Amino acid sequence: MTNPQPNNPLHGLTLEQMLNELVARLGWAALGRRVNIRCFTHEPSVASSLKFLRRTPWAREQVEALYLDTVGDARGASRHQRPHKPFE
């Protein structure tokens, strides 16, 4: 069983989820400009990118950092904020 990791914003996200979200928001061309790896710039696909990222720690770290910069802040804020009650 996994332990809760409140200080880890990537806890519970798979690499595939992160990659799909980045591609949906940025597209392959912008992703390839931000993280300059061949699997993003030449005939990109999720499958080939996942294979490379799982075997290449420095590239995975760059993708995780990009995810946190572009997507993670918005998700983390909405995930941990409580709904505001109107004043009565």
C-alpha cells in the first residue's frame, strides 16, 4: 500500500497522464521546443515518448518539471482548496 505524500504534487499521477495533459495543452511542437528530445520532435507518439522517458531519468525530470510549471500549479491549487462558504 502506498503512503500519502502531501508534499509531492506528482503523487498519484502516471507519466502517461502527465504526457497526455502536456500534449493536449501545448501540442507536440511546443513540447519539443521546451524539452528538446527527439521523441517529441520527430514522428512523436505517446508510446515512443513513454518508452524513452521511462529509460532516461534526466528527460523524465524535465517533463515532470514542465508539467508542474504548466499544469501542476492549477491542479494543485484546485485540489487542496476548500470551497468558500457565502457569508450569511
